[in-house]
Amino acid sequence: MADVPRSDHMSIEEFRRRGHEVVDWIANYQREIESLPVLSRAKPGQIRTALPPEPPAEGESFDAMLRDVDEIILPGLTHWQSPNFFGYFPSNTSGPSILGELLSAGLAVQGMLWATSPACTELETHVLDWLVGMLGLPGKFLSSGKGGGVIQDTASSASLCALLAARERSTAGGSNESGCDGHLTAYASTQAHSSIEKAVKIAGLGRRNLRAIEVDSAYAMRPDALAEAIARDRRDGKTPCFVSATIGTTSSNAMDPLRAIGEICREAGVWFHVDGAMSGTAALCPEFRWIQDGLELADSYCFNPHKWMFTNFDCDCFWVADRAALIGALGILPEYLRNQATASGAVIDYRDWHIPLGRRFRALKLWFVIRHYGVEGLRAQVRRHVALAQTFADWVREDSRFELAAPAPLNLVCFRLRAGDEANQKLLDCLNASGELFLTHTRLDGLFTLRMSIGQARTERRHIERAWARIREEAARL
Ligand SMILES: Cc1ncc(COP(=O)(O)O)c(C=O)c1O
């Protein structure tokens, strides 16, 4: 039989046509999103039941795929881009970001080495240097000195890489050689994100060697408690190795006092990492840069444009003051990756700056976002969100049934009914079941607390007004 090759690839012309359809679909979704229930109403197993048990033996039409997106997938989504999404922290996006992501998928280059796509590396280095200036970060994070920045998938990975660099620095490379022997200790406040505990587990320090440092009445780390914990561990023969402070904690947006913490770290010779995953974006605006006072004492810093800077997931920016420490911890060079550019020492090979080898061209979407909005455009959005949150906090203060549960320095308002946990849980459940808005909760000092997180690209004052009206209506009904 003659060898007639099957032509299963999507033709370039069909790709062009379907691509336009998909962009139209996304534009329509964005236009309609406000009318969709914010929280998915899917029941467990509902999506899988609607899917065929076996994959198709022969290819299907693109029409059938898009139809299933409408009928099966869409009802199973919580609409994170809805202007009425006030849960967790935002995970927002924007037109330029989506288009940058599409381009990245279309190019599909691997940027593991400079040599495997020089533009992928150099654009990333350049944009991260831009951001040092845009955010008013310490100059030591610039790639022109001993430091430099890299895009990681998430803040969780960035903190893990910081911890690995810290571990190797404090054992002079010994942990990579022989493993951890349980004497290294790490420190973060009781309010630090769970990713720090995860990093401590993955890095082999052992969870029992992570110290949860007490916080003050504003939920910020107490430097005196940190200093005491480090001193106690030293007395006990441990080796303090890593401190992680947070600007903008997940529960309540608390700001750890970086300067005091940094001075303790410097004195103790401990790696100082700062997690600005959420609130780091605020530093675009000079008036909010007080949150990073003392950051010049840090060894590493990360923040997530994929939260509040209109760049779709995943995109975390991570800087180190001494790139040699990071590369020393993560670098490895098998024969098949050797090349002249690497050997010359004149280029950055980002594979040595994070866990995976392969890497996507993430800098494109970030570059598009920065160029589309410009620094002033991004600042205007941040200021708008902060102003909306402050207005919301004023409304809470004025209603005697409610109380603010924590300071609201930026765009997160933690509040609750004075009537107790049960009433607050009911209030949250009713609001979310309505589909009109979506909030999440935390516990502060053991008390059930609602979080109003304002950071969606298209959230306007009318959405906040409507949310507050609904909250008050439901509270009256309880
Ligand atoms: C302060 C803080 N750090 C880290 C993270 C984890 O972020 P990622 O999903 O990028 O790992 C979050 C997530 O909300 C966070 O609020």
C-alpha cells in the first residue's frame, strides 16, 4: 500500500480562522462576564459526568470543542475576571497580557539557555531591570551589578529558590553535597503565606525547624520576637539560615517592618527574603513605597504581577542581590547543554535561576502590559483600587453592626459583623450563593472575618456600592 501521509495538523488557514473565533469568544466573554454568577454553581463530579469516558479515536471539529467550552466548561468556572470578584487576592489579566501570552504560545520557544532564544532571556532581564526603577527597588537588584531578576511561575517557587540559596550559603554548599542534617532553622511570622512552610519542607529543613514568629496588634511580625527566636536557636546549637518577611500578608495585608527585621538578619548573618506577592505592585506609586522601607537590607524579593499588575497567571518577579548565591545553589551543567555563549560567561542562562530546566517566554506579556499602560497608567489603576477600598472601609466604620478586623492600608478590607462567627459565616454563604459577588474569609485572632479584596481590572465604584448594599441587605435579614 502506498504511504499516504495523514494530514491531521490544523492547516494554517484554519488556524487563522479559528484564532479569530477564539479571540472573539474571549472578547464576548469579557463583555458578558458581569451577568454570570461569580462563583461556579457546579456540583462535585458534574463536569466529569458530562465528558466522554474515552478520548476520541479520530479528530473532532473545532466547532464541537468550542461548543463544549460553552456548555460544559463555562458553568464549571468561577469568574476571577468578574468585576464582582472580591475573593482571595486578585489574579487579574488584561488585553495586552492575553495577547502577549498568545504570542508566547505561538512562538513556543524554550528559554532555558540564552543560546536557545537570546531574545527570551534578554527581554526578561531588561523588563526586570525596568521594574527595579518602576517600583523604586534597591539598585542592588539590577542585573548591571551583582544581582538580577528572573520571572518565576509563582511566589511559592521564588521563596523556595530563595531558601535553597540561603541553605547553600549557610552551609557553604554542603547541603547540596550531603543533604540537610536538621540543624538549619527558618523564620516567618504566624501570618506568613503557607508557601513558606511548603518551601521549608521541600528544601529538606524539616517543618519543625520553621519558627512561627509572633505578630503585633496589626498582624505584623514582632522584630523582638524574631531576635529572641534566633538567639534561642543559636544557644541550642542550631544554624539560623533564612527569614521571610511579608509585605501584604494573605489574611489581612499586614506589613512586616522590613528595616528592623533586616537589621536583625544582617547582624545574625541570616538570608533575608521579602515576599511582596500581593502588595508589591503598590510600590509603583511613590506614596505607597513606605511598605518597602528597609528592602535594601534584603537578599531577595518577589512580587506577583499575576495578582495586581494586569498580567495573567503565571508571572512572579524575583530578584536577588547576589546572583552567584542563587546560581551556586541551582546551577548544573550537563554535557548536552554546553555551548559557546555559556562558556564565554557573557550571558545569563535562566535555567540556573529556578527549578525547572525549560521555560516559557513569559516576559512578552509583562512587556506588553508595561508598554500598553505605561507607568502612569498602571499607577492610576493602583490608586483607583486603593481609593475604592478606602471608601469601602469608611462605609464599614459608619455601620455600627460591623467592625474593621484589621488596618486596611491598601486594597484589602477585613471586616465582620459584631454578631459573632456563625452570623459571619451565614452572611458569607448567602452572599456567595447569590452569584452576584464573591468574597472569601480568614480568621484573625480566632474570629471569622470577611475579606473584601479589590483589584480586578474592571471593578468600578458601582460594583463596590452594589456589593456593600447586598452585604447590608443580607446582614439585615440574618
Ligand atoms: C503573601 C503571599 N505570598 C505568596 C502567595 C503565593 O502566591 P503564588 O500562587 O504565586 O505562589 C500568596 C498568594 O496569595 C500570597 O498572598
